[in-house]
Amino acid sequence: MGIKTDAVGKEWPGTTYQVGREKIKEYATVLGLDNPVHFDVEAAKAAGFRDVVAPPMFAVVYSAPAVAPAMLDPEVGMNFATMVHGGQEFEWSEPACSGDEITTTPKCLEIYEKDGKGFYVFESVSVNQDGAQVVRAVWTNIVRGV
Amino acid sequence: MSELNVGDQVPELKVTPDKYLPHRYAGASGDFNPIHIDPEFAQAVGLPSNILHGLYSMGLVARASAAVADGDPRALKRLSVQFRGMGAPEQEIAVTGTVKSVDGDRVTIDTVATQGENQIIRNAEAEVQL
């Protein structure tokens, strides 16, 4: 059975996330980070940031909710029962700081079949309130038995 | 670290996530997929027990990579990983990395995260601005 590829190239509306100090603190803590720029406003400002700065992998927090509607779209048709998160890439630009409003827009880059598995590749681009790109992400999901 | 050369090992990061780490990561990240936080659910879908979030393990790879720039959040420019084996709570994770290339003040580091013999992240490639 061929894999459905109709959704390749499809874009979905952006989702906006407001970055906050306590959420940054929570995420930095769970990863065991100890750089005070994630916890203390004065330390962050002394290091040249507008406010407390998010660790790079905080990109998950603001971009995953934006990508979910794309992955759940029936036109994409991913079988979640046999899906695994196969790969992930982030490319960081402008840092994300508390107070930023970050809008993430997802797109379906590729859908293809290889070795009996379906590969569903999504891209998301996140920009802040000034229009500066914060991160570009590539999400690869693998579905067994397509 | 002031100077890195091709083939250098970056300092190894060892972390043992406790039993409730997946719950805290779920809260911090917003990913409450029950395969990560509910052992009974995980077993019902054929897993040995609840498994770590892949993005948590990727977070440790990011931490180990940025450590060469003293944890500066601006230093990590790109990180690409493949998730393969499943990570488990209450087992030590070791993140090891080797400098693959150096281009001026930008280094590329190849990284692997393992639990014992099990590779949970492979083919990780980080670009760090020193």
C-alpha cells in the first residue's frame, strides 16, 4: 500500500507562545543547568540579555504546541499507534528571553516510505515579536508498517 | 575550554535521571504522553516500562555540547540527533562527544548518549560557537 503524500508542502497557521521567567527556570532545572542567566534577571542582563534567557532546548516548549496540529492533521494521516520520534534538529538564531512572544509556523517538508516505514518530516520556523528568527526546527517521525 | 582540536574528546556528562524525572520533564515541556509517565500504560503498549522523553535526552546532549562554551546559551547554533534505543529512568546516561571539525571559532561535535550498552541518541551533531 502506497503512503499518502498529499500533505507535502502544506503549511498550518502559526501559534504564539509568551515566554516567562518561571517556565524558563523550570525547564533549566529539569535539565540540570546551573548558568545563572536562566534564573536571575540581573545575571542575564549583565551577560547582555534583555531578561532571563531560555536554554536552547526550551525551543521544545514554544514550538511543540505549534507543530502538534500539523502532526494531527487527518490529511497527513500519521498512524500514532506505531509512530516514534525518529529525529530532531534545531538551528538557533536570536536567543529567546522572558517576555518574548514567539510565533511558530509549521510546514510538512517530506513524506516518504523506506524499508516498510513511513517517514514524516515537518519543519517549523519560530520568530519573535520583532520578526527576528529564533529557531528553525526539523521534526522526523517514523511510522512502522505503512 | 580555550582550545579544541579535531579528535578531542569533550568532557563526559553523566546523569542518572531519578524515578520521577519523566514527570518533571513532562511538566516542564508540556509533553504528557503516558508512555513517559505511566509504567502500566507503557507496558500495555509493549514497552518494558515508562521511557524517558527523547527530547530530555537531547537536552542532555545540548548541555554537554554547550559545556565547551561554559554553558553560554548563545553558543549552541545547531543540534541534530537521531533517537533510537529507548531511555529508561533510574539508569545512568553518559553523553560523550568528539570534535569532528574546527572552523575558526565554530566547532562541530559528534555526540552519543548511552545507557550501558544501549545507545539512546546517536549521530548527534552539534555546532558550537566558542
